[in-house]
Amino acid sequence: MTAGLLFFFVLAGVAVTGAVALIVARHPIHSALALIVVMVALAGLYLLQGADFIAAVQIIVYGGAIMVLFVFVIMLLNAGVEERTNLSRMARYVGLPLAIFLLLELVYWVGRAPAAAAVASPGPVETRALAKMLFNEFVFPFELTSLLILIAILGALVLAKRES
Amino acid sequence: MVPASYYLVLSTVLFGLGVIGFVLKRNIITIFMAIELMLNAVNLAFVTASRSLGQLQGQVFVFFVIVVAAAEAAVGLAIIILVARNRQTLNVEHLDLMKH
């Protein structure tokens, strides 16, 4: 068991535990914290694969901006009421087992696929190479995303404004 | 070295858990968080594919997915605030104005 494999299993265990906690938690703030745990674990997995820039962006943007937005909205809306989960009988006895069976089957087939396991990544990816590709090949989508962010800001402002 | 299929299996499991959360939960904010979980699982698959194929396009795509998810979260949460203000509830079972 190399160090890389050990790190992978630890981080994967944390990620899956966080995802299960998101589903099982009754208060939405607990689900939000569980999702933050999942995102940090995924950032660790990106680091393990050598994607340094993506790991940093994941923590800064996803964990530091999007999840903070979620927590603020949960606080604003006072979403403190715990939801009572009475699953319908169909969901509990047919839906949930079928969903778990589908999950296990997908895991089986994905795990059996002859993925290119032999290609070992030669160390971390240089951010400069990523930036070169982003600003040369993908410059048009890049500019479009800046427009998208502007539209999102305008949309959020217009939607959340109180009618005065 | 960790084989790529391990990462893909983890991505599948996380995606499946996101789907289960999306279907089971009743609070609209929690449902939205399950969607974010699905997006994260797909990001993991993209980074894994980028590493195993030796191409950088996968990571560029992850960058775009994160940016679009941020914009979508902003607008989606604004919509949720509006809905909560108008209907005074966050339970999706009560948000059935278009039924009948």
C-alpha cells in the first residue's frame, strides 16, 4: 500500500462520508457543512492527481464563495425547520433498493472498464500550460463566461430586490 | 500509482449519492446542494480523464464547470429566496402552484 493509495482511500472515504451525511442530515445547515467537507476532500484528490490549479480554484471558488453563499441563504431564509422525512412506501421499499442496486451496478461496470491505468502522470501540471491553453484555444468560451457572470449578477440583483 | 478506474468509481458513487439526495430530500436548498454534489463528481471524472489521457482540455473544462456552477448558484439561490418570500415555505411538496 503506497502512500498515494493510502491518501486516496482516506480522501475517498471522507468524500463518501460527507456525501452520505448530506443526504442523512435533517437540518440544511448540516448538509451544507457536509458538502464543504466533500469539496475539500475532492480538492485533496485533485492535488493527488497533480491538478494544482484546479485544487486551488475548487477551494477558493467552490468552498469559499459558493458554499458561503449557500450558508448565507440558509441563514437569511431561516431554514431552521427540520424536515420530516416520511418516505412513501413505494420510495422506501422499491425506490431506495433499486437506486442502491443501480449504484452498485454502475460501480461494477465502471470499475471493470479497461481504463488506461498504466499512464502514470509525470508530476503536477504546470499552471502556465493550463493558462496557455485557456487563453489560446479557449479564449472565446473564457470571454463568454465573463459575460455569463455579468448576466448572473444582474439576474440575482433583479430577482432578489424587494418591490419598493 | 492509483489507477484511474478507482477515481472513476469514486466519481460514480458521488454522482449516485447526489441523485439519491436530489430525489429523496424535500428542502429546496438541500436539493440544490445535491445538484452541486453531482457537479463535483463530474469534475472529478474530468480531472481523472485529463490525467489518464495526458491532455489538459479536461482541466480547462473543469475550470469552466466551476465558473458556470458559481453563476448558476447565484441565480438559483436568488430564485429560491424569491420563492421562499412568496410562498413562505421551503418544502417542495408545497410548491405545487402549477398542479391542476
